[in-house]
Amino acid sequence: MKFMYICLEGIDGSGKSTQIELLEKWLKEMGHTVEKVVEPTSSPVGILIREMLQEPQATDSHFQKVLALLFAADRMLLMDKIQQEESQNKIIISDRCFYSSMVYQSPSSWINEINKYIRKPDLVLLLDIDVDTAVSRCQGQDQFEKKSFLKEVRSKYLEIAKKHDFFVINANTGINMVHKNIKKVVAPHLGICDTGIL
């Protein structure tokens, strides 16, 4: 078994949580030991982030910078856990990572600087979805679920996907088709034969 740090990215409502559950189940069936992580984490910093994301000013530029600093701190706390899992050859599946800050906060040069000690994933899958569909799935609690804001974020995601060689998955299709396409991407990286993946 080999260690791998896999991250699923995408705008709110893209189906990350569902696909992470399905990916975890499949990898375990393939004999791998899997650990799920999510950003923000359940640490005190992560809890503060979740509270702040519901503030009316959450999309304001100054507020985003505060969130960026908190996310960077939360990731540093997560690094110890990832190192531990690596020593045990587990597969980490993360719901968001450093790249979320690259699209949700700015400027990018500063985001890179405050995250320079953060480990980057070995494999990033971007679940790309139409904004209208995503909004219809959202519960509307976070300010980050505003339609105009999500359009901007989706555009940024597609830009960095090209720059950093993400695997872009069409998340507008059904759950099973999205899962199948994710498996086809992940399988070769773990030495799993992708012939006949359903």
C-alpha cells in the first residue's frame, strides 16, 4: 500500500461530500486504509472559521484576509495528522485544501506566502458544476453561497486547474457517473486496474 494525499475541490454545492464518501468506500473495498479530512477542521480555529463564514460581511475583501489567515493556521494544525497518516501508508481524502484559499481569498501572492509550509496534495480533482445547479443544492447558510460570488470562484478554480494540472470532473452529470469518472482518475495513481470500472 502507498500513501497518497487526494483532495476534492469545487464550489459549494458541487457534490464534494457525497463523492468523498463514495471514494472512501471504493478505496476500502480495494484494500486501502483511508482517512478523511475536511477544511475547516474541527479544531478551535476551524470552529471559529465556520462561525465567521456565516457573517454577513464574509465576502468582503478585508474579512476574506482574516479568513485566509485563519485557514492557514488551521492547515498547519492539520499537517501533523497528515504526516502521521503518511507514516502508516494511509490514503488521505480531503474536502478542500490550500487551493480553496487561492480562489476564495486574495491576493494569490500573499496566500502562497502564508501557506508556504503547507503540504500540497498529490492529486487534486476539481468537481466543476454549473453555478445555478450548485446554488439550488446549497442550504443558503453561508455568504459564500451567493450566486455572483460563486460564479467568480468557479472561474478562478478553472484558471488554477490549468496552471496546477488538476483533473477536472464534470459534476453536472449524475452521482454515479461522477463517481465513475473519479475512480478512473484515481485508479492508475494507486496501481488499480481501471479496466471495467463501473
